[in-house]
Amino acid sequence: MAEWWQSGIVYQVYPRSFADVSGDGIGDLAGIASKLPYLEWLGVDAIWISPVYPSPMADHGYDVSNYVDIHPLFGSVADFDALLRDAHARGLKVILDFVPNHTSSEHPWFLESRSSRDNPKRDWYLWADPRADGAPPNNWLSVFGGPGWTLDESTGQYYCHAFLKEQPDLNWRNPEVRHAMYAAMKFWLDRGVDGFRVDVLWHLIKDATFRDNPKNPDYSPDQTPYNSLLPVYSTDQPEVHEIVREMRALLDRYESRVLIGEVYLPVQRLVTYYGVDQRGAHLPFNFQLITLPWHAERIAAAIGEYEGALPVGAWPNWVLGNHDQPRIASRVGREQARVAAILLLTLRGTPTLYYGDEIGMRDGVIRPDEAEDPQGKNVGLSRDPQRTPMQWSAEPGAGFSTVKPWLPIGLDAERCNVEVERQDERSSLNLYRRLIELRRRESALQLGEYIPLAASGDLLAFIRQDASRRFLVVLNLGHHSHHFPIGDLRGEVVVAADSFRERERVSGSIPVFGEDAFVIALDH
Ligand code: NOJ
């Protein structure tokens, strides 16, 4: 029997932007709860909620100041329990974001740690002496710009931070840190959460002697400064796998919980996060559909490489968007975003979809005075555009909030919203719904084999099959028409990017127009 996280579909909720019930312009837990009927209608199996813990919000919740509570902006632990109960009653799983690499600089642990060199929590974070000239201990850089170290004037040492200086990195070599973090995970597991998406899992542990990172010979100035070095000693250290194993062992003490890891690494490194004998993460996030150019040959090769690299028995997964990346409809266009939906929901492996992508939301337009994201402010790659409020209806505030929202509503909200799209059979939303419904109904699509087919130009084609059924998926990642010969196969189009093609009988050489994509139920 497959686990729910293998057969199911994960939907990411960015809580600040999903639904605001409290009326402060920021989404909340009650808002998420009010939309559970929608998520049930859509047909997803699990929601992953970005951080809702107490936080000064320097990085919008990825700077946690208490791992075992809920930020009042979002509600309370009681609200969370209620959401969890309601979700479970509807058959929906709830995955929490867990942020173990760093805390907020306002977390009591860090306040203690920085208070003096001999504080018992000094070693909970990464402290090091300045170099002789007063410079930081090594050349590590922060992902969000500037050095990866900040000097604490009063104790005369630097602390390490992979992200903002308000996000000091924990010292995972310290057993007390591990113990405290596992206790926090246990707090939520005991309440019944169905798993965690672990933030920057590959960053967790650093070289014990803080060696300098080497220069990146392929660095080009259009990349952020962080990319000027190769993070050889600050990420993806061999010791990280011991931690992943310990987290997994904790989850294994409960029934059917999932460990998802955020890992941006090349495929051959990524798959090591499944762990030896798969005692690591169940699903190290596979971001290739986000990171690769939208090019059929490149994507076909990447699917092949990934399938080939998976350890025996490891379960694949695919992600099309998240709160850190430009939205798919902006990256490839609205028409291709429909092709992408069919790809995501027919590939072998658990799909994760980002709130709003199902209605074809595009990146918002943010005026400089509306900017929120520290990454955007520091290194110019703002993530605000992909975090604009969910567009529920054509009302002012898009049905998200009755007051001014924390980020502006998308300019197309009058046409691109759940209410309008629900009425329109040809909408992106109804395409998603039909695809999800098909995937839920057909074990061949959920769990069946993946068989690549040779295709040229902009076409991508494969078969998904199990003992019960066979499906042929043909996708045109370009704008030009092609023919795709299917030999003596025959079948019927069951879901198509252009819904007019649904129920069409196909055989011989199939015409595939630009932006076309379809799932064909084969006759045999
Ligand atoms: C990855 C998260 O997805 C991102 O939003 C955050 O800024 C960094 N980790 C730091 O926690």
C-alpha cells in the first residue's frame, strides 16, 4: 500500500497571503480554515503551511523566535489545533514548515548566547573570533547579501548567519541544540501534524574548522554576490545526513508522517538526502521544473536523469512553484502554465503546487514603497511578486481581505480569481481540478511506471502505466504545431490544456498545436 504522501498532492499555503479573517490585511489560520472546503473541492491531499510561529518577521516568519507557539498575527495554538482537526475531518493532511538552520536573533536562546562568552548557550550558535585585522573569521557570504558573519560588539566575536543577520545559524554539532529542536518537532507531532517541510536542510551543519569557500570560476555578475563563491564548506556537509536520519527516526515513531527537505542541489547530490537505506527524507524537494529553462529536450533529459539517479525504492517528487520563485505563469506565460500543470500532475512522483498557480496567478507588480522582502531590498531579487494575496473573487481586496493587504492585489484579480474561474469550464482552475480528479482516480497516474517516449522539437511525451491502465501524455512546450506519431496505439483524450480536445479519439499521427498538451487514455 502506498503512503498518502506518495499517492497524494501537496498544496503550499503562504499563510500571510491566503485569506485574512481577522481583518488586518495579513492572512491567518482562521483564513486557511475558511478555505478548507475549497481545497477539498480542488482535490488536493495535503497542505504545507509556511511558518506561522512567533517571529519578528524580518524574513516573514523564517526567523522564528519560538518554535512551540503560533504568532498572534496568525492566531493561537488553539486555532491551529482547530484547523488541524477540521482538516483531518475532511481527509486533508497538514504539513508544517520547520526552520532548524537558524532562529530569529530575538529568540531567547540567541539573546542568552550573545549575552556573554561563557553563557551556557554560547555554543548553541556559531561564534568565532575576528581575524587579526578585525575582519570576519572567513569568507563565507550570506545568501541575502554581505558577509555571512556579523560582529557582536559587546563580546567581540562574530556569529554566523547564512541569511539575514537577524537569522543567526544554530550550531547543530551541539547535542543540546539537537535535543531542543527535536523536542519542538515532537511538540507538533504530538498535536497531530502530518509532517514537516524542513527549511534549507542542506545548510544545517558547517565545516567544523570554518574553512574558506573557494571562488566560483563560473560566476557571472548577473548572479547574486552569494554565487561568487562555491559553498563547499558551508553547505551539504557529510555530517548533515546524521541529522536528517535523526529527524526521520523521530517521525518514524509516529504513524504515516512525512519528512520533506528543501534542498537546492544538483540531482546527484539531491538524492543523497533520501539517506542510506532511505532512512533520510521521504521527499527531498526536486526543483528541476523551477530551475531549468522551459525547453522540452532539457526537461525530458532532466526527468530521465532524476529517474535514473533515484535510489531503489525512493519516491520521486516534483515542484512547480513556491514562495521563493517567480510564478510559473509569469515565467513561461499563461498558456504554457497550463502545459506545465499537465506535466506536474502526470509525472511520476508527488506533485507540490503553490497557492494561486491553479488559477494562473502571475507575479504581482510591487511599487518600491510597497516592498517587503529583505532579499529584494538587499540583493534585488524580490520575492514579493510571487507572494501577493490569493485572488478569490472580483470584489475589492479580491476576497482576500476587507482592508489594505500587506502586499498589493494582482492587477488581473477581476478576471483571474477563484469565483470567476469556477464558472468557466475552460479556466486554469477547472483544468487543475480535472487533472487532480483524474490523478486521484487512476492508480496508473499516481503510482504507475514512467516510460519516456522519443519526441522531437518542442514535444515531450511519456507513458504512465500500471496493471490497470495506460496513459499517454503528450506536451508541446512551444508555440508551433507538430505531429506526434503514435504507431498502432489508440485512445481517447481525457484531459487537455485546450478542453475542446477532450473526448477526441486519437490514432496514427496526432496533431499537436502550439501550447497543446493532453493525457490520452490508451485503449490497451
Ligand atoms: C528558504 C525559505 O523558503 C525562504 O523563504 C527563506 O527566506 C530562507 N529559507 C531562509 O529561511
